[in-house]
Amino acid sequence: MILAHLDLDAFFAAVEELEDPALKRKPLVVGGDPHGRGVVATANYKARRFGIHSAMSCAEALRRCPQAVFVRPRHSLYRQYSQAVWGTVQEVVPTVERTGIDEGYLNLGEVAAADFLRARRVAEAVQAAVRGSTSLTCSLGVSTAKVVCKVASDRRKPGGITVVAPGTEARFLAPLPVRALPGVGPRAEARLAAAGVSTVGALAELPDTTLRALLPGQVGRMLRDRASRPAQPRATSRLRQPRLRALLRGRQTAAAVLLGELR
């Protein structure tokens, strides 16, 4: 089975830029009050050049970039755009599993069989369809395993596609920073760094005794398994809510055209 992880690029900030194009020229932070206890929800790529990132305090973001524009999140608006995105995606790839408002997994094997070259073309069609119907960009990671797809989708942002061929999953993960592996949080990263373990490959090679000392319990073994033997592919589940095509009804979508070309 060929899967893909789709991640909308700086989603909240990208929506705000579409609503007010003047924001595209400025460092933009979506979050709380920079003069209070607000936290950054996301930032556009201009703001990220100053080291601003999600979960940072807005006060720190303001200190790093005094000229940044701060806007409060508009979740109902983001949900509308998300609905349009996933409605479009399902025009190209019917079976998806949404894991958040701005990300989810696609069963590319459903339309590409076991052909990775065709899977890349489907991923490109998804990107073009999303851009054509919403003006948003997304990045995709393509592989046979969910954990690899998720890591891969972050490698060529914004607007990139990373394909990890079968049999190369562990090799792809090995040189990456250990924090890139899903499940490794700040505390685990700090413990591993203190022991000189800075890459996913080094984590994969840890012996049992060292692993238990650094990351006791099931978590350590789970993370090492992810690093050394990326999870076997699992079937994606169908979206539990109805297909969201209300915003697309009444016109021929770019997705439908692209899917026809692929066939």
C-alpha cells in the first residue's frame, strides 16, 4: 500500500494572507496577545526567519521580531477552508484519514496501485487541485508507512513532495535529528542528547540496557522500533464525516480534471 501524509503549509497564516493579501509582505503571527500570555499558533515563513515557531510565547515572538503583525485565530474561518481542501482532495484520492484541521493521510494506492512513479503524479495532482480550488499550498510525504510519510511531508516545505521508496525507510530516517521522529518530545530529546544520541539512526542502534536507562517503559522501545523498523503500513480509515463538497458544487473542479488526466 502506498500512503501519503498531507500537511497544509502554515495553514492559519496562509488563510489570513488570502483574506488580507497585504499580510503576505509582512512577518505574520497567528496567536494570542503579545503583551500578555498569548502563544503562537502558527507563523508565516517571513516570521519563521526570525526563529518564531508554534507554541512559542507571543511575547518572545515580539521580542525576536518587533515589526511582526499579530492576529487572533479565526477557527470558524479555518474550518471552512479545511472543508474545501478535503473536499478537493477526495476528488482525487477518495480514501483519506484526517488527523487534524490541516493534515491527514491519503491512500494513494487506491488510485496508483503499487506504482511509486504514478503515486508521485497523484501527489502532484492533489497539490495542484488544492491550489486551484483554495489558493493554499500543501506538502506531501509518500511512503509505505505512516510514520515515514509524516516525517517526509516536513522535509521540503513549503509546497514540496518527498517520496521514500520501499526498503529505504530506515535509511531515510537515520540521519535526521531525533526530534523529527513522531513521539520524541522535548524531555526525551534532552535525555537522548545528554547521552550523545542526536539522530534517528543513533536511536535505532541503542542496546536494550541503554534504552531502558534513557527512556524507561514502553515508550523507549516504541521509539526505537519506529527508528529501526518503521511501522508496517496500515489501511487508512474513511473519513467519518460526509464528503465535504458543498463549497465545490456547481462548478467543475481542477481536481476532477487532473484525475481524468491521470486515468
